[in-house]
Amino acid sequence: MSSEFGNYFVTISDDDGNEYELEHLSTAEMNGILYMAFLPADVKEDDDGYGMVILKVKTEGGEDILLTVDDEDELNSAYELFVQQLSDEDEG
């Protein structure tokens, strides 16, 4: 996924049918699993709901599906990976 033309946005739905627009920040692989980091597109930085959203990618029937990361240790490891990756990008 290239950011050559800037970030892109995706719309996801939760189990209750609520839709959320997310801005893609980065994609990374850890332990053979692909993760994507997003920021909520409609939340301001000083709002309580502001923060990185990390989803993992699962391919089913040739289609990529974004899933929540339910394991806290897995989520923390993915978060640290993205923090480091985004920090490296800012320095470079």
C-alpha cells in the first residue's frame, strides 16, 4: 500500500451497524500477520475518542477483512511496532 499520493480513508461498520471513517496511517507485518493502523477521521485531537486504531487483516475468499485485535498482549505489541515505525518515518 503506497502513501505516494497521501493517506487514504476506509469506512468500517461495527456489529451494531454503526459506521466509522478511519484514516490509514501505516501497515506492518508482525509474526506473519498483517496489521493496519488508523486514526478516526471525524475526531479532533483533543477529543476523548482520539487515538490509534489497530486492526488486523484476514483474507477470506480472496477478500481482505479488517478485524479487531482482541488479545491485549498482541494489541500492545502491534501498538509498539507502529509507534516505532511512525517514529522512524518522522526522523527520516
